[in-house]
Amino acid sequence: MPARPIAPIAAAMLIAATSMAYARPDTRAMTCEQTQQLIQSRRAVVLSTGRNTYDRYVRQYGNECDWPEAPVTSYIRTLDGQCRVHRCEEPVLGLR
């Protein structure tokens, strides 16, 4: 098989894979209500929160966090201002 047909196929696959990497929803283009509904419907979702920032957000009640992490309140920027959501974080113990 000649190398010429393989190159365009490889290039197309690379472009498709690259575009899929940027397919996560962007909170800056959604309202707070849309963002919260998306998290509730998917239980946990990775969302873009800025040009080069993203994080995984979860429902407040559920088992989406790995032990010993727990859902903690976080605020992200949305189309209509700040939005209250939850993300997994290890609890900080106040040991002295």
C-alpha cells in the first residue's frame, strides 16, 4: 500500500482526536442554572472555567467523590455571574 493514502487518513484522525479534547462544556457560555442542571444530570462532569482552566464538578449528595474526598462548595464564573457548585476535595482536619 502506498504511503500517500495513509498520510491524509492519519492527519484526519489527529484533527478529530484534537478537537474531541476541547469538547468539554464551558461554564462561561452557560447560565448558572444550565451549569447546575448539567452537573445534576451527569452526576459528575469536567467543565472548562476559563481559557486554560477546568475542573471536575459533582452533585452535592452522592458518591461521586473517592474516599476520603467529599463534595465542597466552590464558585465558578458563568454567563450570568458567579455560580455555586461542588467539587471533590480532601477534608482538612484541624489536628494540633
